[in-house]
Amino acid sequence: MSSTSRQHDIVIRGGTVYDGTGAAPFAADIAIDNGVITAVGKVSGSGAEEIDAKGQIVTPGFIDVHTHYDGQVTWDPYLQPSTFHGVTTAVMGNCGVGFAPCKPEQREWLLGLMEGVEDIPGTALAEGIKWNWESFAEYMDAVAASPLAVDVGLQIPHAAVRAYVMGERAPALEPATEAETEEMARLVVEALEAGALGFSTSRTVKHKDVKGGSTPTLKAEAQELHGIARAMGKSGKGVLQLIADFKDTDAEFAMLRGMVELSGRPMSITIEQDDRWPDVWARVLDNIAAANADGLPIKGQVPPRATGLLLGLTASLNPFVMHQTFRHIWGAPLETQLKALRDPEFRAKLLAEEPEYPAGEIIEMICVGYHKMFALGERPDYEPAPEQSAKAVAERTGKNPREVVLDWMLERDGKALLYFPLMNYHCGSLADVEKMLTHPNTAFGLSDGGAHCGIICDVSFPTTLLTHWGRDRTRGAKLPLEWLVHGLTGRNADLVGLHDRGILAPGMKADVNVIDFDRLTLYSPHIVNDLPAGGKRLIQKTDGYTASIVSGAVAFRNGEPTGALGGRLIRGAQTRPAGARIAAD
């Protein structure tokens, strides 16, 4: 389709278009006017701004359905580091945690819950959040009034709702009464009516507050979850999102399946492979497949690589944190730690010492899991071979593996990071992840943008999908680039009900990425101290995102903000624009 010879706001010239439907790529220009795509094809008219996309790919803006920017969104319009990676829409409020509704006397506790569950510095949250809300609708208004460079969608979190209704009985894990369930359901529906995209909850023992208490939703019973779901069904609004351990896999899934049966609302469930229960994820996917065969809209939310811990002297954790000798310097300035670790006497004592850790906890793996510890380097390898591990290097060199990892940590003046693929790497490759990604009932998610600030940096998932799976993988099959783009755009848009975006076609919202795919490069994460109150976080940058357009204006060039603030709060599901012309429809 060609445009007339008028002037457009933006014309993207000569790119290879991956339109977000999964269709084969094609050469085309794209015209944008008033925040909307007006032509895809040969555009004869000029653009007030012209972007030369020859030799590059053009995609819809990426939709990240699993972030935790619930606090950061109120002070950071750019939602970095997600926007270094082509994200133009971010959905937050996942895993049952967030900041509304919240009574004034519950603020400190709710900050502690987010700090514990998502490893976001409590001091940064306390400094950055202004608390100009109590209800979820008021929180939405506060976000809507904040400057935004990208679009954001909010989900109402179960933990906040439960505490708001049940007070101290919620973190005590007491069951909800029928009246309390009715009140929670009312608050959820009220939030959906105000524009929340959905409702989220958590049922995993991994989620604990800063004092070690379980997330208050851990043991929520069927009557509570089903009561909320039934009310959502009556409202006809919202998606369901959750994480669970699935130790009693079939029984747990049956209860969650009941939420979808009662509500008719779509659900997505975190899928990860845990070394302690390495086959549970496959059983959950089997149950999801059976549910879909029965017409129930349930998806597994899966990551494109291992959930990887980053360990080091500048990170929140490292393999020596459970050594009593290291604890004398833990938290000291980096220079102080380096001086001690380079001292022969201190070093010898540390390396000879056995760590003291609680057996069966994740910290045990971080202390002694040398078969899964790798040097990260300047260009991260997210599918490292077993022979690259600290265990293998130690066996080849005759060293203690502790000495190997300590030497790695001391590189780059103590700023080097180790890569520990905690989840999804039981078999020493991404073979299980490939099965997750290509399963017919999964969607791409779990970047956790804004969370795990000092130990995980998975916001680069979109770039990993393009580079590793679409171009560079050597330890297994690559995946079609058009299919990967579809998963990041059109498919994720459908997952959360945003049908106005995710596809490059006339009439659709003009969120667009122009990417120099051949030179798209992912650099290693590093620590910065730019959160409020000097809080630290990991960021990860790239080269190759030539331009990211949000609502018809270039918001980022090579991942860096231009100053354009055309983002907005999304209120509720979005319908396909009238007159949108999409061949796949």
C-alpha cells in the first residue's frame, strides 16, 4: 500500500519489516501521522523526519508483560534499563506485589515486602515514592500524572489488597473470611473499572519480605481466589497473572484452573525449571495444554534464557557471603574488600574455610554450585558450556574452585561479575528453555524489569531473543526471527488485551523499533548507583537500536532518551482501532 505525496510526521525508509503477525518479512516504507501508522508500503510523500532503515529491520515496539517498575514509574519517565532494549510498553504489578491499595500505616510494611520479594532497595523506594494515593484508582491517577516516555499498564496486586482488607492477619497467612473475600473482590473490580489490566498473585515460598516473612498470599485458599475470580468474570474485565511452586502440581493447578473456569478471564503462569524439582515445569505445561484443549485461555509465561544470578563484590551476593571470614569485609567499600582479598593471609584463610549455609535453600547453590558458576566477561554468553564452569576450570588447573571464582571476581578491579544460571539450566544448556519457548501455550515474559536490582538483570530478554535465538546460537537450533518478533509484539499484546499495538499496519498505534540487526550487540551488565538515596542497581546496554518510536515520536536513539515524553498510562484493555487494516485479521 502506498501513500499519497503529502508530508508525514515520520517516514521510515527502506527497512525490512517484521510486522508483528509472524508473517515473512518484506521490504517497505512506513508512514506515521498523529501517533498512528498511516501507510506500510511505498511511501511517496516526505516526512518531517525521515529515518533511513536500509539494511535494518523494522518491528513493532516490544511489549514487556512482566515488570516491577511499580515504584520507579513514579520518578523515572524512562524506565531504564528496559528501554535500552526496545520496550515501548511495560506492564507492572506482577507476582502479587505493588503499592496500592495501601493505608498510611501499612506503607513501611509494603515497602519491606517489595524490597524482600523483588530486591529493590528499600531506601530508594522510601525516598522516591511520594505516597500521594491510598486506593488503587488514586495510584493510577498518580502514575497518569507522572511524565512517561513509554506506555505503562498496571495490575492490582493480591498482597496489597489482602493486607488492606485483612490487616495483620494477611501476613500471618490466616484464611480470609467470606466477608473479607467479598471485600477483596470488590476492590479488585473497582481497580479494573478504573483501568487496571488485571489481578496478580504469588504462591511461592521464594517470595519473602525483608524480614523473612512469607508473602501474604502464599496460602490463600480456593474460596478466596475463586471469589475474586468470580467477581472478575462478572465484570468481564482483566487478566490473571501468578507464580506458584506447584509442589503438589496437579492439585495446585486444578485450583488455579478453577479461577479461569469461574471467570472466563485469561491467565498466565510463571514457568521456570528449578534444579530442586527439575520436572515440575513440564508437568505444569502438560496441564496448561490440557486446559487449552478444553477451551480455557491459560498460558505459561517463559523466559528466553536462564534466570541468571550475577555474583560479585559489587553485587548483592557472591559465593563467599556465607564464609565467616568474608563477613568481616562484606558491605565495606570496594577498595577495602580488594585490599583484604589481595592479602595472602586473609586470602588463604578465606579459601580454606567452609561456608555455613542452611541446607536446601537457594543460598546453598550460590555457595557451592561451582558447576554452574561462569565468568561473565564483556560480551555475556548466556548459554555457557559445562567445561567453562568454575568446577571444570578447577579440575583442569588443579585449583580449588573457590580460588577460581575468587580470581574471576577480582578482575576489572573487583567489578567483574560471575554468571550463575539459577533456573532453567539443569541440563547445562538452554534445551529446556527451547521447549518452553516453542510450546504452543506459552508467551514471552519474566524480564522482571525494575526488580532484583543487585543480583539479576534480565531486562535484556528482548535483545537475547533477537541475538541469541534469532542469529547467534551455536549449541542448538535457532528460531525464525519473524516468530520471535511476533512473540515480543503481537502475541504479548494479545496476552494482556492491548489490541491497538504490536502490529505494523495502517491504523495501529505507532510504536516502532528500527534495529540494525547485524550489529545488534548486548554488553555485560554493570552496577550503577543512580536510584533515589544513592541506591544501586544493575543496568545492561546495547548497540543497534537505531530508534524506538512511542506514539509517533522518536523516544530513544540507540537506547538513550531523546526527551520525548509521549508515553501514557493505559487504562484497561484496548480494542483494535476502527479501520485498522491487518492482513492476519
